[in-house]
Amino acid sequence: MGARKGKRAGTEAGNGAAGALPPPGEARNPDQVFLSGQDEQTAQILSSRPHEIWPLERITRDPRNSRRHPAEQVERLRASLRKFGWTRPLLVDETGMLRVGHGMLQAAYECGMKVAPVVVLKGLTEDELRAYVIADNQLALGAEWDMSILPLELADLQGAGFDMETLGFGEFELKQLMTGREKEESGAGQSSTKEIDPGSFEFDHTCPRCGMGFDDE
């Protein structure tokens, strides 16, 4: 116990070792993430894959990329890139081949950009790289929108005059989401059933015995 505490104290004293925590009151590097009990391990992972700035022409596309990006999606990515800039790097292998981010690369070209942030995936086998590409795309598909919250967020942004085209939804999708919310609000507290007036129906014939109306078909 004592030896372990001494090691942490030496590391946290700011001596430049990987995973060192800044002194109290001093801002942390925003690129660093410290997990309780795993500071050194986390710092090693982050330092092994730093962001780099590459010219776009240095990046080659993966001919075996199984993810397709239609023109409509690339258009939405362009809108996002212009509004928010680069919020995540492209992922390339050690040969400079793009593994994750083909849609963003195309959007960057169409925006007239010359450079992009990249992370080089080092130490992975070809099979691991190919598996990661599939996992990166597939895992994102498992998330779902909370439809009790999303329409509210959209309404707030629309009310604030935000550019809704940068959110990634098509015009028809946004209209459906917003219309669904308006219908839900207008129908709140109202019964979904209506009382039927039997006298409002007309029949071809009336039974002489019971008086019930009926049609030929």
C-alpha cells in the first residue's frame, strides 16, 4: 500500500511522466482523459494516437470500404462541416489509407478544404483494421432517438432561429417530427373516440319485424 501511494504521488507531482495530473488550480489538457485508478494506462493510450493535421491528398481511400455515402448525405455532412468544423478526426492506417471517415473526406473536398485532422491507427493487423471499420459503423446503428425528447429539442432550436439544415435530417423528416409533436399537443386531453349517431346512417332496406336497417351487399 505504501509503495503504491508513493508511486502515485511521484507521478502526480508534475514531473513530466505519462499520466501526470496537473497541480490544483491548473487547467488540464483537454485532449487528456483520466480514469480513476487508470491514469497511466489512459495517458499511454492517448499519447500513442495523437491527432495530426494532414493534407487531404495524402489520404488514400479504402477500395474495400463497404459503407456507401449517397450525395444527399454528403450534402448534409458539408452543411455540418461548415457550421461546426472538424469535431472528430479521420482514422487512417499506417500506410495513409482511410479507414473511417469516407463521407467526411468527400465533404471536405467539396467544401474546398485542404487539410484534415487524422489519427493513425497503429499496431493493428489488417484483419483488426477491417473488423474495426465494420464495428465502428454498425455500433452506431444500435442507438435510438428518444421520441419524447427529440421533438422538443428540435422545436427549441427552430424557435431560436437555428439553421435546421445542419442537423442531418432531411426536410421531410423534420416536417414529420415537428408535425407529429404538434398533433400530439393539439390532441392532448381529447378523447380519441367519438359517439356514433345511429340516425346518421341510411340503409337500403328495413326489416319489417325488428326495424333494423340493412343494405343489399
